[in-house]
Amino acid sequence: MPEPRDLVEYQSDHDLLIRVDQKVTDLVAKFEARDKVYVTQSEFWPVKVLVYGCTGMMLTSVIGALLYLIIRH
């Protein structure tokens, strides 16, 4: 397997360090932009309450239907 240096001709260590620095800078910028997109826990609370409420109602209806079938026989 060729060394990474052999794959790119005529690149000095300085050029490679500049490319690495640019990639790290881009990654840092992406992570900082990503933090602005996320929802905080206080903003997520109403959604959580709705989902848990709907899930609880569905499970209650399934358990009630199963109990009805067991008691009826």
C-alpha cells in the first residue's frame, strides 16, 4: 500500500499542515452551527408531554380491550 505522501505529488509538509488546519477549522464551524439547530430541553417539554400522553392512551385502550376479551369469556 502506498504511503499517503506518495499519493499526492510535490506536496510539502507545510502544505499538508495548511490543509489539515483548514479541515479542522471547517469541522469547528460545523459543530458551532450544529449547536444553533438543536432544541433545548425546555422547548422540547410540550412535545414530550403530548407523545407520552398519546402513547399512554393507546396502551390503555389495548390493555382495556385485552381485559374485555378475557373477562367476556
